[in-house]
Amino acid sequence: MTGRIVIADDHPLFRSALAHAVGKVWDAGTIIEASCAAEARAALGEGGVEALLLDLHMADSNGLSVLMDLRQDYPALPIVIVSASEEPRVAAAAAQLGAAGFIPKSASLDAMREGLAAVKEGDAWFPAGGTGTDDDLARIASLTPAQRRILGAIRQGLLNKQIAYELAISEATVKAHITAILRKLGVGSRTQAVLLAAKLDVDQPVADSARA
């Protein structure tokens, strides 16, 4: 591979460490560094990207939602999650949502190179216990981009009229989307939807069931 490799992480020192590991695997590739999801998306939009290394916690993103959005827009792009979280559930969720690999930030440079080399060859690379399926995540993944944006606004505590204003749509459209969201998630209230959507977070524990 001789294309561009995008490293999206908001810590310059860690980007440098990742760049070192990437350089050992993609020795002919061009490394593009991004400090936020928006910069990463801009780099992807220029084309020629062979792989994306993505931190889940940056100034404009926090959690697996950014992975879902990028997977939808770039379904063939290998995305390797690089995260400070070492919870097996986060790695498993990343795998279920389409990541090609998951590298904990505590991993050694040798382990990083091993994971990146596997992804370069078309294989998946996840830590032990970092795979599995979750029906709730599958339901969340079934939401459209517009529905995910509205669910995100609900999680922020916005009222329907506020969501309508923020997204420049009618309040009736917001209500229709919320009805569809609750149906797809299999829950009966906004509160339950918010609890279920917490499975996209990486910084806090998640309740066993939003439907309990």
C-alpha cells in the first residue's frame, strides 16, 4: 500500500508514537495527522486513504458514534480504533460496528505494529475478549444518520422544539423521527432510549438493560 494513512488523535505525543508504528508498517505511505474528527473527515474527503486510526475521545467526538458515522460514509475504509479504554465491551462494540481493529493506548509499539500489520493484510485485530455481539448495538446501528442526530440531541436534554430549531426541521418531523427511533430501539420512552444509547459511550458504565 502506498496511499495515505490518517491518524486522528488530539494528543500530539501519541500521534507521534502512532506515526512511528504506522511508518514501520506502511513504509511507503504518507501519514496525515488530524487533531479532531472534523480534520479526519476533511482528510478522508481528499481521497486516497488506505486506513484511518481513530481515537474515540476528541474535542468534537466522544464515543462510538463517530465510528458509526464514518463507517456509513466510508464502508470500505479500514478503521482502527485507538483508545485509552481497555474495557472488553468497548472493543467488542467497535468490532460489531465495523472497526477493523482495536488497539489500546497502553499497548507497546511492537503490539501496535502487530495490529496494524494484521489490518494492512486484511485481517481483523482485537484484544482477547474484544469481540461479541450486542442486540442493542445492532438496533442503534439500524438508525438513519438523521435519527442518530436526533437521538444525540435527546441525550443532550433538548426539547422537541429545540431539536427542530437546531436541525432546521419542523417539530412534527422531530416527533415522527422520535417515534421511529423508539420503535427501532424497542423502547417506550425517551429516557429508555438515552439509557440504551449510553452503550456508545466509552467513559462510563452502562446499565444492563434500558428496557428493565
